[in-house]
Amino acid sequence: MSTLALVRRPGSQLDDGIVDHIEKVPVDLDIAREQWRAYVDVLERHGWSTVEVEEADHCPDAVFVEDTVVMFRNVAVITRPGDDRRKPETAGTRRVVEQLGCPVAEIREPGTLDGGDVLKIGDTVYVGRGGRTNAEGIAQLRRILGPLGARVVAVPVTKVLHLKTAVTALPDGTVIGYPDYVDEPGLFERFLPVPEPHGTAVVCLSAHELVISASAPRTAELLRDLGYTVTETPLSEFEKLEGCPTCLSVRVRNLD
């Protein structure tokens, strides 16, 4: 199994990033770059090789590379972001996955799909139907991934930007989320509420290693009490843009 992560540096226009559900506050670009570097260092210290997608300085949100592609097994599905200002971000990601030798599919007009709306748990792929991902985008993803053995399950997202703003999953498949952000927790087989808004998102680096935002110390302790090794990393500047740990990388596990 490969342990490769696609990442993209924050561009000079990061402060112009789009926010939909929170109040816009200034982003400190220097701090953001330090936090991004620290995040990448965490991945690399845990054995992940990182591949940088070329910068897209004209796209303020391009650092949130997860929104540009959905990986299932070795297939890369290039997304079609729901906000028109983000559509140019996908070109650089496409070039990288093609260079890696991934079979490539894509979401086409009139479908829209942000990668942050896609949560994979084994062969089940939950897709958030919200402000950035539409019904046609979900239908296209179902047609692409169904023949590969995926079961695509659509879930409503009305309270936050993306599904993975509200929930992510632990390595054992348990879905964790902040209750006020989750429309229908009963749609998930196992749901564990977490005590902090920024505790909803974890990056699973292995069967027992997690990365979480330093803004969620109580959630980090909860997860440690469940037997996980948890690394906290500061992401305050990206959280000002509705970002979280999962947004900043695309983990590629099935190139081998």
C-alpha cells in the first residue's frame, strides 16, 4: 500500500479565500505558511511522502487541495467545484495524478462536487449534498465508483460548508462529529459525538495514528483515551476559511 499525500502551498491571495458559514476575519499569510509547513512535516514524520501540486496563486482557496480530486482505490475522480471561482484549481491536480499513473475520471457539467463532501469508509462513500455538491454531481460519482465496488450514500449537509466539516471517520469506521453540525447522525452505522467544533476532522495516518487540529484539545484527549496516537497541529489561519486537517492533503493509498 502506498503512503503518498498530495499537498499544495498556500498562495499569496489566501486572505481572499471564500467563506460561506462563518464571519470573515483576516488571515495572517506568514502564520498560515508556517502552519502549512508544520502540517506537512507531521505527514512526513509519520512516513508519508508528499507530492506538491503546482501552486495556483490566482485561486485563493487552492491550498485546500482535497476539494479537487476524490481517490477511490487507484482511480482519481477530478471534481467540479461548486463555486465557480474554484474551478481552475483542478487542472494542476489532474496533471499530478496523471503523472502518478492513476486512471482518471471527472465530474462534468452540470454536476458539481467538492472533495470535502466525500467521506470514504471502506467501500462505502458518503457524499454530502450541500451548497457545493449538487445531485447531479452525486449521481455522476455513483456511476463512476459503482463499477469499482463502491456504495455511494448521499447525506444532507445544511449547517456547514462540507460533509467533512461536520464528520470524519476513525480507522475502525466510527464516524465522529460535532452534533450541532450534523443533519442526520443516524445515517451512519456508528456515530461518536465530539465536544468541540474543530474536533470533527481527523486525518488517519495508520490504523492507530491520527492528526487533529490543535484547536480541539478535548477531542484529542477523547481519542487518546480510545487508544489512538494523536498529533495536534495548529491550523487557526485555515480554520478562518472553514478549513480543517483533511482539506490540506489528499491521501493516496492504492498506487501499488
